[in-house]
Amino acid sequence: MKKKFFSLVMVSALFLAACGGETTSSGSEKAAASNGEKQTLRVSIGVNNEHPEYEGIEKFKELVEAKTDDFDVELYHSGQIGDDRSAIEMLQLGSLDITVPSTSPLVNFIPEYGVFDLPFTIANEEVADELLDGEFGDKMITMLEDQSLVGLAWWENGFRNLTNDVRPVATVEDLNGLKIRTMENAIHLDAWKALGANPTPMAFTELFTAMQQGTVDGQENPYPTIDLSQFSEVQEHISNTNHVYTPFIFLFSKQIWDEFTPEQQDILRESAVEAGKYNRERNRTVAKESLEKLKESMTFTEVTPEEHERFQTTVKPVIKQHADSIGADIVDEYLTAIDEIVANQ
């Protein structure tokens, strides 16, 4: 009888272990963490391992692993796990721990995040920092919880700038008829149409070949992305349009986050904020370095402050056009916060 009882217990144990093995890796790791074992946190980003954002997640890994033995942080770049939208969805399901996307893909989940796509609204990095690190940025982070996401810190993708292979662009008129690749984003498309260009939505992975073959004349991205993607090989002209400032946001899966102790949460939040500050510093340094490097093989055209105001005036109807879909109240709050920051500078 004892042997039969022992066998029954062992079979039951093996069955339970097998059932447990059907959970997601993150679920298994959460169980391990609750038993005092080290948990693996997977971080996914879309850019490559030469980008300042990757330096930021390296800093996050360094900080977390120096502060606690509870976590082992694994880093995945270049969309190895999935693109930004897919990674966000994985966080919602609890099958991925962390991603640091730009704000644009979040519009699919939270329409209010469209405010960050409004063109020519953030004038410089100082305005961006004060806006995101202040009450407005905090309010935007609180909106994430309803989507099973936890926002820990604002990072930086940076100002988007224009390149093309047709002519220098210094004025609104210079954009007339240029075929510009954009993201599949209605606000971006309407802004470029208002400026006289012919915007063409296209996957980033197809962009280099499209410019090489003349399918599009140009594109717009932050300087580090332009440099690291070697767009200077197929583009002759670059202009400092600074038309959109895009933040990155450090996101955690709420399902996984809620399993941690307050002490663990504090470590992760502090590390995300500190790594975000490092990311901003590196991004701004690399942006300057990237522009100087691009100038060696491309013609740089400066958009004057006066002309920049003309660009801003030209796209104002686009802001009004999209206010309702974003949320008129949040658009007003966003623009008012920026005006107050500028007035106090």
C-alpha cells in the first residue's frame, strides 16, 4: 500500500508540474520570483544595438542588477521579439515584461497619445523635458493602467527631420510635390499634405529600397536613425525641420508588475527614470554627432526661425482637424502647458 501511495503522489506531482509548464515563460518566472529565485526580465525595443535607446536599456540592466539580486535583465533589439505594437500587446497579455516604444503606436490603444504627433508644437528639448516630467506627463502615464500597462519613465526618440534626394528644403514652398515617406499615421499624413508634400505611408523596413529606387523622394526621422540607417547613401539633402518631437516611454506589463513587492517596484521605477535621463543625454549627444557626420556626405539646409513659424502656421488647421479624434480637452491641456513653459523660459 505504501508503494502504491508513493507512486500516486509522484504521478500527481508530475502532472501538476506538467500543467505548470503550460504557462507563459513570464508566468513561470513570476512563480520563481515569489519563491525567492532570480526572475528574468525581457526588454524589447525596435531600434538596433547602436542606437542611444539601446544604450539606455543597457544602463537600466546595469542599474537593476547592481541594486538587487532579484532580477536578471535580458535585452532584445531590432524588433527581435516584435515591432512596437506587437510588443505592447505582449505586455498586455503578460507574455513580455518591458518595452520602450515611441508614443505613436500607443495611439492605437489610447487616442489621447496622438497629442505627441501634433506637428510644430514642441520647440526644443527643454520644453519637452519640462512637459513630460511635469503634471501633463504624469497625467498621460496614468492613462496606461486601463490598458494593462504601467509607465515608469519618459525617454527620448527626439526631433524628426527631413531628408530628400531632389532639392534643398528651406521653405514651405520647397516641399511642393515631394514624395515623403511617413508612418501610417493620419496626423503625419495630413500635416505633410498641408505643407504641399505628397506623403506616402510605408513600413520602415521597406524605406531604404524605396528611396534607392525612387519610389519616394525622401523621409523624416531623428538624426541618429538617419545616420545608423545609412540613408545618406540614397539621399542628398537634409534639413533641420524639427517638425515633431517624439518621446519614448518605458512600459511594464501590469500583470507582471503587480506580482512584485513595493521594494522591487521602487528599484525598477528608480532605475527606469535614471536610465531615461542617461538616454536623453546620450541621444542629444549622438544627434549632434550624427548630424555632423551626415553633413560630410549630404547638403545641409537650415530652416530659419522665421520660416519655422511659417511651417507652424501652415499646419495649424491640421491640429484643429484632429482635436476631436484625440480629445479636444487633452489637446487644449497639452498646448496650454507648452505655452506656459515657453512663457517661463
